[in-house]
Amino acid sequence: SYLDENNVLSHTVVVYAPATSLPSIQYLSAYSGCSMGEYFWEKGKDVIVVYDDLTTHAKSYREISLISGISPGRDSYPSDIFSIHSKLIERSGRTARLKGSMSALPVVSIQNNDLTGYISTNIMSMTDGHLFFDTDSYLKGIRPAINSYISVSRIGKKVQDSVMKEIADDLNLALIKYQEAEKLAHFETSLSSNILDNLYLGDKIYALFRQEIGERFTLFEEKVLLSLVLYTPSNTLTVDDIPYVKKRVKELSKIENFKKENLTDNIIKFLVPAK
């Protein structure tokens, strides 16, 4: 597997509490994983704890609470479930005393793409953003199936450099236009050239976003790829060219402080296959 090939499991701890285990075991597994993460954090390591998933954790706590005679609250969950999850997630952090850090990545399962559920909205209010994976995106061939319209980053622009901020703004605008163009394409047989251009650009963006297992890019490579898709004429690059370009960018010499103005004709010829 990818984890074995990249030697990830050598520094990974898996706390396993299957569905057949007792509710108390499922409930305590999250705290066990968190405590193990804190142990390595104390050792000066950078740790990430993945809670997969807190919906099941909440259900196990609900079962324990109901057996204990605690009255249920909203959606039959105990009234202190928000406090339970917030205290768990807020055990992560970075301090001046310790060299390392611990980050929490909570996972929440939802049904019927309903993001307004009790547990999901609780977790969203505690975190710095969320990625929403939906079935519709998956069936469209978007892998990973991230819904870019519902996903949110509350600190995104604050940690981006100036070039990436500009690219991100133009990228968001292109995706909004693509969404609007898709709606029109369902009802109209003859589309204007602007709408067709928006559809074509959106297709190229999503082709670029389609990520193979283990595929990753440096910040410089991301800037080059996004600039190539967003700022070159539409006939320069096709959707079918994207896989080739993603491999070709790995051979490109790094340009410090890359901006879209650095995307010269020579670089474009280097990246894009000859027609």
C-alpha cells in the first residue's frame, strides 16, 4: 500500500475500535489516541491525530449516557456532547514550552449530503475550516471528491503568500463561473462563447485537481500549474494535456518568487505537448 511504500506506518499508531466492540471501548479509543499523540508531542515531535470518526464517538457516548439515565437533548444526544468534543479537539496545539505540536483532524460522517446535522455543525464551529467530500463529486470523477463550494478555510488566506492569494481569488471566481455555466448548460441548447469558455476552463481545473494516490506537488509546482490553466489562452492547453503537464512540471527548474509573469512562452512550450 501507499503507507507501506513510503514507510508511514513506522511512525504511525492505529487505535482500533471496530463496530463490534463495546460502546465504552469506542468512546475511550479517541482519548487513547489523543494521549498517545500527547506522549510524542512531549518528546518534541510534530503529531497529527485523526479522529475517524466523531459521529460514531458521539453515538457511543449517547448510548452510555442513556444507559446511565442521563436525559437526551437535541437529536437524542446528551446535552454535554459539544463540551466532550471541544475538550478533546482543544487538547491539540503548540506551546512555547514544547518544541513539537499536535494537530487534530476530526472526521464526521453525514447522511444524504446534509451538512446541517447536529454533530457536524458542532465540529465545524470548533475547527479552522472543513473539507466536504460528497458522492456527487465522486461520481463526476473528481478525486478526491472535495466539494469546493461547501468546503471552507477560515485561515487560508492568512497563511498564503501574495502570489497564491491572487491565484486563489482568480481560481474561486473561475469555479463560480463554471458552476453557473453548468446550470445554464442544462437548460439551453445554444450557449454563448463566454459560457463555453467558462465550462472549458472549469473542466481543465477539475482535471488538474484530479489527484492520484500519493501524488503531491511543491508550492512552486502548484503556482506553475494553476497559472498555466488560468492565465494562458484557452486553445493553448486542453483537458487531455493535463496528465502530461503534471508530470512535466516535475522536470522544471525552480524559479524563486514565481509569479504569473514568469510563465514565459519557453516555459509553456516546455510544459505543454506539441500539437
